[in-house]
Amino acid sequence: MEKLIDTVEAEITCSQCGRKEKHAVSWYLENTSSTCPMCGETQDLTAPEWKAKIQAYIDACQGFDG
């Protein structure tokens, strides 16, 4: 059975141009940064604000997967 963390998508918004992009929650566990395909700005996913958001998604998914 597929885990929720692999199917639920979380949105990242570029701090430079505002472009929104979605990835599976598991993608955020495998990557430390995201580069906007529109403007080239790189988001550091290890920064405290991103870590907290990503962890909230992980916790929610694990709560459902049991």
C-alpha cells in the first residue's frame, strides 16, 4: 500500500517571483533546496521556516498512515 507521504502534495512558493510549485511530501525529505524554474531563485529547504512547514506535513501524513 502506498504511503500518504508519497501522494500528498505540499506547495512551495518562490520568495522572489511568487511562482507556486507542488511536490509530494516525500520529495521534500529527499531535497535540501528547490530552484524556481521561472526566475532561478533557490529556496533553502533546510531553513527553519521551511523545516517547520515540511515537518507539519510529515506529521499529518504519519497520523493517517498509522
